[in-house]
Amino acid sequence: MVRLVFFRRLHTFKPFDVVILRSLAKPNEKFHLSQPLEPGLTVKTGNGPIPHEDIIGRPFRSLISSNTSSGPSQHKYIVVKPSLEEYVVNRRREAQPIYSLDASLIVELSGICVDYPLLKQGQSTSSRALSKWKQLDPKDPYESFLHTKQLSRNQNLPKDVITVEPPQQFLECGTGHGSLTLNILKEIHSGNAFYDGENDSTRGAILHSLDKNEKHMKIGLRNVKHYNHGMYWPDVEFHLVDGAPQDWLQTDVANYYRHEVGRAKDNGPFLNGVFLDMPSPELQLHLLSEALLVDSPIVVFVPSIMQIWDCLSMVKKKGIRLTLVKVYELMAGSGGGGLREWDLRKVSVRETGQDGIVVRPKVGVRTVGGGFIGVFRKLPEDSIVKTWD
């Protein structure tokens, strides 16, 4: 008789995972986000450090104990993988982040959509040296892991192929904390199913993320690199700029992506979408719109409705080929995205000893998010643009 033994595959934590340790006593109030798990490092909890070695190899939602430095009492933590929203909120920051739920709505309203690219036989004609922002340090264990991961993936990719159509290219002005960056990358990731990390002729989508502040950009870059084993790392190009985004369009780097990668003729348009999270966005609309393909969006995210008005006024007074299609307010909430988090639980009523329930909005939580979104779209060359006096 043949015995069939079925093993249930356990999802376990692996080296370089990022995890959240939630206090068993108060899982929604006390928690700690780790760095990528690596032997020799610890998670500092305030109740004693927890070595990464104690987490690696454990199943998801394992319980781990920490000893306080002042006594033998133990503090238990549930170890879980963070959502994108939890990851963004709890990472180190130098710039005010766009909260992840707000960022996901901004991307959704843009209407961008990227599918797997069609391929054809051909030799690459589009490749350039990696910028210093995308080079990986082989002496860094995590970056060495990313490099090895890419090499392993490349073994299964088709050879001597290029995409039938040029890649969709998007511009983000203001890398900042990297929250909007990650949400855009989440939307376009499928376009790079055949990208080997070097051959630009196999890319189906590219996000160009610009920032003037090197410290901010390094934080955003690091947050993208550390998220989910660098899943979206190959999909983005970071650019540190001295001037305005419209000045970047005149650089050799931008010309390479316009002509060699985007296959645009002369100074023709090559961008499929622009996201502006920066001061005075109205000053950038004219030249950025000229680099935008017809019906592609420019999405403006600002804290004041009058800044959306300034953008509309600039479009109408200068006769810029853009039309304002939607304006939305993102309401501040307890979870971002205008959402209000609720508290649902069973409790014991002390006075009567009977069971009761709590069903109410959460109280005492921080209100986050909020702002205004303006969505513009590029008009055709032969369109009639109504101007204001």
C-alpha cells in the first residue's frame, strides 16, 4: 500500500523580509517595524531587543518574547508582514509623506494602466550605464542579495528580444518619502515582466522620480529598495535635479529616454503621465504638457484648493493644451484616503459581568492625510483652447 503524505506549506519569514512586531497586549497601539531581516541585527522594542535570528525561519504570525533589561518579565509580540500602508507610515522619514491610501487614490484617479509588453525578435539598441542612484553595493548584504536575485531571474528571461512598442514613461516630481512612488510602481510593475535590469529595449514601463533635496530622495530611494525584497526597484529611475522639472526635460538623460527609449521624433512627446507633488505646480504645466502624449494625465496634489485654481488659471491664461477633468478633495481621516477606522470587539461589562460589544469609530487615533487633487489631460494639437482674458 502506498501512503500519500501531504505537507502544508508554511509561510515563513526569510532573510531580508521586513516585519512588524505587534504587542500581544495592544496589537493596534504598540508595534515596531524592522529593517530587512539580517543575522546580527535586532529589533529594538523598548522592552529589550529581539534578534533577527529569532524571527528568520518562523511561520507568519508567530509569537516572540522579549525580556526587559530590568527584570525577567516577558513581553510577547506577534510577528507579521506589513501592508504597504503600514510600511509607509512606519518607515524613517525626512519629508512629510503622502499617506499610502491617499497615494493609491491619486494613482487610481490618473487612470494609468500598464499591461505585459508584446515582444519581437531584435537586438537592443537602448542601454546606458546605470545611474549612481541605481548601482548596488556588493559589500552591502541586502544590495548583494538584490543583485543575485536579478541574476537568477535573468536566467529565465527570453534572449534577443525587444518590445514592439516603446515603454510607457511616467514622471513624478517630488520623490519625498517614496509613498506615491511605491503606489505608482505598483500600478506599472507588470510592464517590466521581461526587463533584465540593463536592456532598456525590454522595458514596458518606467517611472522617473525627481527631487531637488538629496536627503529626501535618498530616504525615498531606500524605502523603495527595501519594500518586499526590492520588488519594484527595477521599475524606477531616480534623478537628483538642480532646477525645476521642466529643466530636467532638456538634459542628456531626458533626451536619452525621449529619443532612444521612447522612440520620439525630434522633441516630440514621450510621457504617459505626470504627477506633481511640489510647490507652485502651475509654473511647470506648460513645458511638461508639451512632453505629454495626447489624453495622458497631469495629476496635481496640493494642500489648498486655491493652488488648483492657480493651475487652472495658468492653463486658461496661457492657452496650454490641457483640460481640467476632475477636482477632488481628500478628506482627512484616521487611516488616510478619507477613511474612518472603526472599533469592533467583544467586551466584558465590569458592573454586570455580562458580555457586550463595542461598535463605534475609533477614538484617540491620529487624523492624517487630506488635500486636493486636480486631474488635467492633454488635448490634441488641433483642439480649440478657450482662454481667459
